[in-house]
Amino acid sequence: MTLQKTQERYQIPNAYTETAPFFASGLDAITITSPAPVHHQNVLDAARHQLHVLCEKPLATNRAEAEEMLAAMQKAQASLYTAFCYRFSARL
């Protein structure tokens, strides 16, 4: 299914295949739900655009990356939160 057909089917007003137009779209914050090895780059990109972030657990794959992510977000004066969602877990 093409991006345009997916947008129409699910009534999604904006969809991006490139990061530049995504970050230029006027967002205030983003949620990062990508695979864990990509979180580091995603958070650094958000920091460069001074966007607040809610990032799925694990935040990083090692301590050095986590510290770099925290420093970048602090420098950007943006909030960074970590989430652990149970949406795919069986009900307790």
C-alpha cells in the first residue's frame, strides 16, 4: 500500500518518508516508538529541533548513548521522558 493510500484509508492528514519535512512540520513534541537501537539517533534528531520527547523503553542500548541523549536534550531545553507501554501485553 502506498503512503497516499494509507493516508486516505486511515484519514491521516500528514505522513512523511523523510525526516526534514517531518521536523519542519511544526511539531511541539514527538513519541519515539522505533526499535531500541534507533532511539539514540531519534532523540538526537529531536534535540536538534528542540522538540520534547516521549521515548519507549529502553531509552538507550548503553550508558554512553543515554548520557549523550540526556545532554543533548538538556542543551536543547527540551523534556525527555521514557515510557513502558503495556498495550501488547495480556490483561493482568
